[in-house]
Amino acid sequence: MSASRFPDSIESPSSWVAAATTTAILAISYGAPLLVVVGLKPITASLGTDRSVVALAGALVWVGTGMGGIVMGRVADRIGVRSTVVFGAVIAALGLAVSTTGEVWAFFLGHAILVGLLGNSAHFPPLVVYISRWFDRRRGAAVALISSGQYVAGMLWPTVFERAMTRFGWQATMLGYGVVVAATILPMAFFLKPPPQPSRSAAVGAGRRRNGRTLGLPANLVQTLLSAAGFLCCVPMAMPAAHLVAFCTDIGIPATHGAAMLSVLLGSAFVSRLFWGWLADRIGALGTLLAGSACQALAIAAFTATQDEAGLFAVSAVYGLGFSGIVPAYVLAVRELFPYTEASWRVPTLLFVSMSGMAFGGWFAGALYDHFGFYAPAFAVGALFNVANLLIIGFLVTRQARERHLPAVLPA
């Protein structure tokens, strides 16, 4: 993306300070869902329930985050992102504490409602919109960086959680992490300043339409197609991420190695996400989505045919490479295709549908495991969902290529 496109760019050193602070906040916030991933088997045994039930509680964190994000995006526009993030940190910490009481209903209340709907929802969706408003020339790289907070969490926390649970138990570990969430996010939130107003060139260039349409289609139809594609790609995305440690122990690989494998997967995603952000700034969001989804489809299929430890480490690394560029590219697609003023509801709405796919994928993999007794059917079904995603994104890429050959018309 050339600098001449935004001669009055809003980007400054403060933009990168905001991005770094946001990344650090998300690296803490997204440790909470990983507690269920690492502790899936001991939590299931302690609560005396099925694996799919605990997986569902963890999956509902994603649904709650997405659903609450639609509201929290508007709340952040009204009261400021700083207050919104503080509220989310306090409620998420409370949710982790409630989840440790040893009752299934409390586990669902703590995770689905407090950690997801009211806690993390005040972090990821509003902060993605917030950072996208600090950048115009390098927005892809910035959104990729802050979205990588999830993968910093993935590199940092699984091994810590596994060792803490082995020594202290899952309840003490979860309660202790609640303290970490509150003690670290609250002071960091005070570094979040209001974003600058968009430059004239950026405001004019974003969300160009022809007769109120986007890509030659009704704007809300394009939003619906993007959201459906997000759901379809997030179903397979959630399967290895939510069940990798349990899958490893089922085939005789120690839990410590499974936690390390999860860290490799998310670490690969973190490193490669910066590449995907760079690519999105050059070829656009939809092209990046198509490439990332194709890589993910190949990797999820490889999980069905891999059983040895070395092979799974390799597949995990490739899988992290593939799926890491997908979620930021959806955010960038919304910013490219729709006006600046619609970002506060369009981005969280898309993230809600996508996170619902994460939730469904995490639960569905557990349900298929409970039915078949092994994970290969879940990975195979995930690959089919990914193929459906490729069909939708391919259609939108075709529409965009067609529109680029037509004269641009500015929004009414």
C-alpha cells in the first residue's frame, strides 16, 4: 500500500504504542480460554461429566465474546475503550473464580457469561476496531500484530497451566490466573488513549460503493457472506486448538508434549501472522483470506492421517502457519469494503458469527469424539467445512476482481 494513497496519514509512533499495549492486553485476556483446553481431562473428571460438556463450556466463551462484542463495540464508542477494557478484566477475573466452585452450572456461568459474554467481549472486538482506527497505511500489519495477542497467550500459557495443574490442581490454577488477569490488564488499560480522527484521504478511500452496493451486491449481503465464510473456517480452526492436548494423550503422547505441541501451533501462528498482515497490505484482505484458508484446509486434512509425535509437531506448525492470517483478514475486509463509521457494529457482528464457529467446532469435535471414540472423523468433517469456506471467499474474490475493472463511485 503506497504512502501516496494516504498523504495525510494519521499513523505516528503513538499508533504503535497503542498496538503494543493492545497486544499485551490480549495476550493476558486470551489465556483464560486455554485453561479449559489444557485442563479438559482433569476438569471433566473432577466435575463428573462428559468431555463434550466441558468442551461446550469452553466453546461458549467464544460465542459470548462474539455476542457481547456487538454491544461492547458500541459501548466503547460511547464511554471510551479504556473503561470498557477495565470492566472486562474485572468481570473475566470474577468468572474464573466462579468456575472453580466445582459445579457444572457454575462452570458454565463463569465461562460462558462472565469470561465470554461480559469479559473477553470487552477486549478483543472493541480493541480490534480501536487499533484499526489508529492506522491507514499499515492497517494490515497492525491488526495482524494485535490479533497475535491470542497466539502470544498460546505460546506463553499452556505449559505453565499444565505444570500448575499437575502441582496445584485445575481449580487453584484457574483462580490464580483470575488474579493475574485483573492485576495486569487494569494498569495497562490506562495507556489506551482515544484514537485520532481519520484523515480525509482515508475516509474517502474506505468503503467505496456503487449505487449503495458493495462488490456489485447489496452491502448487507456481502456482510452476510463474509460472516458465513467466517463461521465455516472457524469450525475447523477450533478443532485442533481445543482438542490437541486431549488428542495427544489418547494416542499415547504425554500431556506435557501435547501442551508443548499446542504452543508450537500457536507460536507458528504468531510468527506467520506478521507475514499475513504484510501480505494483506499488498494484495488486499480477500486475497489473503483465500490463501490462508487454503493452507488451513490442507493442514486440517493432514491431522486425519498423522499419529506419530514428530509428525504431529510438524502438522501443528503448518496448521498455525495457515490459519493465522484468517481472522485479521476478515477485519480488514470489513474496513476495506464498508465505511469507517460502520466499523463499530460490522466488525463485532462478523467476529460474533466467526467465534460462534469456533464454539461450534470445539463442541462438535468433542461430540464426535464421544460418539466415535477417536478424533479422525472430527478432523475430516472440519476439512469439509473449510472447503465450503473456500467457495464463498472465491466468489467474493471474483466479484472484487470484476469491480476493479469498473470506474469507482464514492459513497453517497
